Amino acid sequence: MPLSSTEMVADPAAFYATLREHGGPVVPVHLDGEVPAWLVIGYDACNTVLRDGLLFTRDLGQWHVTKQGLLPQDWPIGPHVQPMRNMLFASGHEHQRLRGAFKTSLHKVGQRRLHATITRVADRLIEGFVEDGQADIVGQYAVPLPVAVLTQLFGFPPEDAERLQRTILTLLGGGEGALDANVGLNAMIEDHVRRRRQEPRADIVTWLLEADLSDEETRETVWLAINAGVGSTTAWAANTCEVLARAEDARTDLRSMLRDIPGVMAEVLWNHAPVQQVIGRVATADMDLHGTRVRRGDLLIISPAGANLDHDRFGGRALRADYVESNASHLAWGSGAHECPAPGLATAIVRGGVERLWTRLDDIHLAFPGQPTQWSPSIIVRLPARLDIAFDPVRARKRAATLAPIGDR
């Protein structure tokens, strides 16, 4: 079947339940251009693929489609499978070296600096619409917030933030313009790495260079971090805002302190996984993968969204809030050697942004309650295309007056 985003993002539980009913935990699919692959939607099957680095490799050069020269040159998902010199495609000692350099660079940011950066960006964005009493909380907040924070942490000039935002979202969309967006993104990153080689600063790019990464390794590590960071945090923040705006019971529980923002964020990771699919792994041998015959050289797409909604494991439906808030066994961060290296940074950005929004606008609700959410057309991330909210601007101003200044940290 073709892997289409429409039903997938509109009703993930129903979509993956239908797939499992007809194909089990491992389903044959076609990507854009009739490119064949396996979609792994079973929780146990996903863990098998993610944790066994011998039978399932990140070396996409072993994919039979690329080895036989069958991949369309203008394939829009191409940038996500093109081997690069970063930790995502490395293995063994090389993987440990690149991953270690990245994690060490992140640790140098410091929690005080990170918190202050997130809060300042959040306040600036809220000030842009607080007097209106309404906003597109995706386009005006959930999307620009992670981009602005990450560009500051990586040391990009402020004027690059908007361009990076457009470029990365186009690339993640995987449709028309994705290839040109990838060329533009690489050029921006290459210019910045060259700039930091000549003018070191206290930012992540400088620290990657100081960890003895080459310019190429630094550029491709930043490419990975920016794409993964913006894609996952943007979708996570937007989906959390969607829950707050749509669900009155969630807002009531927050006001009465029966729930907190981290609890709502955990619910989103389980029931509305920000990263829907991870592309991917390649089978290194013929095998039986949980009842499906997979051949050497086949591409497997891991579906955290499908795994978290696995009928055999969790009932195939949205999970109760009291269950997900105390259970971190979801696959939103991946698993195994290549699991997300920066869950703390992603959590800090989303939690800081959503908590600041809730602190200042605790009466947000859908501006058009009867209108269904429109989702961006991507098989990779689940992100509302737009989400119109409303709130009382007078109430918001009164709450803002009680906030302590952030100060220089």
C-alpha cells in the first residue's frame, strides 16, 4: 500500500489498527515514487529492529534500491536516507566518538542559560499576539519557539532563524521543494561552521569543532541535530498545545493541580507521537521478523507512532493519562544504540515553552471548537498545519504583571 500521510495523522489509532488487521506488525508499503519498504508498526518488532545493530544496520548503502541504482534522483525523501558523516549513520567506535562529542557539547550549554533562553524567546513570541486575544498557536508560537532557541544555542545569527524555520519544515514535509530546501540548509550550515572555525564563540558549533570534529563532520552533525531537534520539538509543542486548547478537562485538571504540563506532554508522546516514522534500517540477512519474511537489503521504516498504539500491547487506542504519565516505555525517543541523544534538551524546550504559555494564558481554547484540526502533509512528523486559539487579553496582561523578571543569567 502507498504510505500516505492523510489518514495517518488525522486518526493514528484507527490508521495503525487497520494496518495491523491486514498486515500484522510489519507491513509492506510504497513510498513516493513507488519505492518499496517495510513499515514496522508492532511495539516488539520495532524494539527488535532498533536494538539489533547486527541484523538491522543504519548503513543505508546496503539498501538494495540504492545498490541497484533504482532510487529516483529527484526523490523528495532522499535527504533523509543519504549517508552522512554523523552519528546517525556511524557505527562502533566512530558512532561513539561522534555521539560523545555531540553530548559533551550539549552539556556545556548549562541549565540556567537554557532556561533563560527559552523563557525570553517564549515571552517575545507571546508579546507578539497577546493584545489580539487570538493566535495561530502553531505558526506564531509552537513552530518559531524551538527554531529560535536552537539557533541561539548553535550560534546562528538571529537573521537566519526565519529562513532556517522555512527550510527545515519544507525538508521535513518531504514534498515539492524538499531537495532545494536541503541544498539551502546545507549551505547555511556550511557558512556557519566556517564562521565559527574563524571566530569561536560559546555555542554548540564551536564546541563541536573544539571536540576535534572536522568541518564536514560538524556540518553534518549540525544538519542532523537541527532537523531532528526542530522537527521533534516543534511537533511535540504543537501537539501539546492542541491538547490544551481542545480538551477542557485537561485545562480544568491543570487549574486544580490534578495534572501538570509534563503529564500532558507524556500523554502526547504516547498517543500523538511527534515523530511518526523513522527512516530507517536495512536488513543485513534474510529473516523472519515477527511473522514477516524480510530479505537482505530491504529497507525498514520504524513507526514510533504505530508502536505506541500497538493493539497487542496497549489496546490499539489512546492510553489513559494516569497510565502514560508514569510510563516512559514509549518509543518516541527510539531505542538501542541510536536512541535520541538529547531527550533532556527537547524536554526542556517543550516544557519551558508550554509552561510559559500556560502561565501567561491559562484560558486558551479553540477559537472555532467545531473545526477539525488540519494536519501538515508529512509522513515523518505529526504537526497541525494551523491551530487557532482564543483567550482573554485583559486577563493575560494582569497575569503578566505578576511575573518576576527573567534577569541576565
